[in-house]
Amino acid sequence: MTIHRAKGFETLNIAKWRVALKKAWTEKSDQKGFQWLQNTEDFKARMKDINSKVLRYNLMVPFGRQMFGLKWEKEMGKLNVKEWLV
């Protein structure tokens, strides 16, 4: 797999992760707070997996083409849910 294809694949994974996170937050907002707390651990584990792939990718590419990892607080901020940080 070329580096360019690897980056595209990882970008796709990040996009899917963000869509799933948004969906889970929407469900949480519909009085399913307990389910949200259970899903939070799963999302954090998936985020850790994505970040490890980003780290491995960054070791293979020049400095100017490296990607940033995901941060839980930043992703929650995009959803405007600061009060629900776990």
C-alpha cells in the first residue's frame, strides 16, 4: 500500500469515527445518557487505535506531510458538549 493510499484510508477511518461519535451523541441527547457513557469507552479505544495508526504513518512520511492525531476534548468541543467530557 502506498503512503498516499494509506493516508486516504486513515482519513476515511477518521471520518467514519466522527460520524459514529456524532450519532452516539445525538442518541445521548435523546435521554439515553447511560448508553452514551458505555459508548464513550468504545470511542476512546477506537480513537487510541486511530492515533497509533497516525503515529506509524507519521514515522514513514516527511515532516511536512504528517497528520495530527485525535484529541478527545477537541472532538467533544466540535459537538459542543463540554459538560459531558468523561
